[in-house]
Amino acid sequence: MAVPVIAGLGTAQPPGATQDELWSGFFAGHFPDATRALAQRIFANSGVTRRQAAVNPLLEDVSDWPTERRMRRYQVEALPLGKEAVGRALTAAGLDAGDVGMFIVCSCTGYATPGLDILLARDLGMAPHTQRMVVGHMGCYAALPGLGAAGDFVTARQRPALLLCAELTSLHIQPATARLDTQQIVSHALFSDAAVAAVVVPGGRGYALREVTAITDTSTADHMTWDVTDTGFRMGLSPKVPQVLSRHVRGLVDGLLARHGATLSEVGGWAVHPGGPRILDVVERELALPPQALDAARATLDAHGNCSSATVLLILDRLLRAQRPAERILMLAFGPGLTLYAALLDHTP
């Protein structure tokens, strides 16, 4: 039976602005005087030079919008981005929308019914019998369980599956407050918008999806939250997150590689979700990686910020566009739970 293979990726992003432009043009006036100096340091040390926003705060301040208005705007903005990413992924894989047997959409930044899965299936011409799945509110690691579900469908049905991660974090800028809220400052300094699609097929050329695995430390469930409020979704981000990752990441990676008779030294590409510079530093230290191993993750953070679930696929796309793509790639992503997900990919000529 043919193994599931990632045969094509497609990306789409709205217009961007530099971190300096976002700071001076909006956020410098958004934070109260007492916290502005701290906020400026956090923005400067975020590892981000440029970010993309479907709803650009330099042009439109959504911070006081009610959640209903944000959700309506989500559908307006996410639909064309999703369509662009999916179209590029299908073209890269040499498939038509009618070939898709399963369509999976991941997003934690917007909800609507009918959702992106139905609207895109309609607009792109997917078959009426195409199965659909929506993965919501899993946060930054959602792409990997999404890939796992796509791989399972492909293995069981021997038909193509399509995954789309579409995130519009720009819709969730929170109202200004008089008190110090470091967690919101960090969130506003890091997050960005993107849509990335991946086509998974039975066999052929590409990257075989060998396994998707996870570990969740429920004792730290309060360390990362994404609460639905009357004014959008509000991020809770504990500074203890890197400590939790440091306890679990080596065991998760070693176990995954051991099950496939591989070692750390045999991994040539690392697609590690850049939740922030400290996250990458912890992964690099705990896995004893050479300094250049996480270059793609750091470059993605620098150029695009943290795009939630879409980010790890942006990094994978960067790795695959390298002059000499790695034969073996390990993907890592982290999010609420506190959850760590990993996936192992091997090149198939």
C-alpha cells in the first residue's frame, strides 16, 4: 500500500509592514506611557523584522471591534487567501480540486458556518462527495494533527487529501489597557497572518509522512490560552512555556526517530515552530543542534512573524525551496495543552 506523500505546498500572505513601521505607526500609541519603554524593547527583541496583516493596524484599528464584526471580516479576508494557497498547492501537486478526497481546514483565528471548508470546496469545484474536516482552536501546532489526519485518510482510502491552515491573527489586537500586560505586548509583537496549503497523495515523488506523534503536559494547561472575549480572541502566554518544552522535547524527538531507526544526526532539515526566539533557543539547546539547524525557522520568524498554525508549513516550504533540500525533515510545533507535536518526513525520489 502506497505511503502518504506531501506532493505540493502553496502559500499566500496579505501585504506586510516592517516591525518598526508597526511600532511607530500604531503600537507606540497603543500602549500606555508607563509600559511603552518595555513594549518597545519587546518589539525590538522579538526576532521579527516584517509581518503581514489582512487587517493592517496602520490603516485600520480593530482593537475595539466586537467579536461578531471580527468574525465577519475573517470570512471576507480568509476566503481569497485560502483560495490562493490551495490553488498553488494543487498546481504544485499536478492535481485538480475535483481530485481531492478529504479537505481539512485548520484555523484558530476565525469561525463561520458555512465555514472556509464549504465555501472553498464550492468555489474551487471540489466534488460533492469530498469529505471535510475543520480543526479549530488547537493553536500553533494544528498543522501537524491536520497532516496526520490527511495522512491517515490517504493511507486508508488511497486518495488525495488537502490541508489548509489559514490564520488571521491581525483581527485580534486587544483594546488598550492602563495596566501592564506583558503577555499581550508579546502577542502583539509576534503574530502575523498567512495561509498555507499542503497536498498529500498516495505514493509518488515528494516527502513521505512517516509518522505524526504528540505529547501533552496537562499539568501546565494554563500556560498558553486563547480565550474568546467580547473583543476578539485574547492570548495568554506564560513565560514558563520554554521550561515546559525543555522537559519534553528531547524525549519526544528521540522516541520518534528511534521508531524509524534514525538518529538526530540523520535529520537534515528542521521545521520548528518559532513561538518566539526563546522557544528556538530551547529546542536548539535540548536537542544539541548545530547553530545553523534552525536557520529556516529563524528566517521565517524574521520575515513573517508567528502565523500560528500556518508557520510550520511556511518553514517546510522554505526548506523545500532550498538549493539542496534535506533528505529527512523533522517538524515540531507547540501550543495549548501544553502540547508538543512532531512529524517525520523522508524524501521520495
